[in-house]
Amino acid sequence: MLQEYRKRAKITQEKLSEITGLDRKTIFRIENDKTIPKVDNYAKMVVALNLSNEEIGEHIRKIAKNKDK
């Protein structure tokens, strides 16, 4: 889901990495549900992608649903 938001914003993983200070591999793992982001890292991505409260809530619900599996 974050990948969709990033692509909609026309930002590459490399650019998001520069903006947030996160490693590109970390961004890849978060986007592909390989890891749950730390709160501070998630906040950096939310700000960089200018996500709305609705988008944030939708993504958090998806994370919670996948975690329960």
C-alpha cells in the first residue's frame, strides 16, 4: 500500500530514501510487507508522502490484519 502511495506521489524508493534518511532496502521491505515499520520510520514516510489521515488509517488497518495472520 505504501508503494502505491509512493508511486502516486511520483517518488522513487531512492528519492524517498533521501527524503526520509531511511535505507532504500528498508523502504523495500516495508513496502513489500517483509517488515513492520518502526513508528518513527513510519512517521517519516507519512510526512514525505503527504498521506491523509484516512490513508494512514487504511494502511494501519492493513498492517494489523496482516500481523494477525
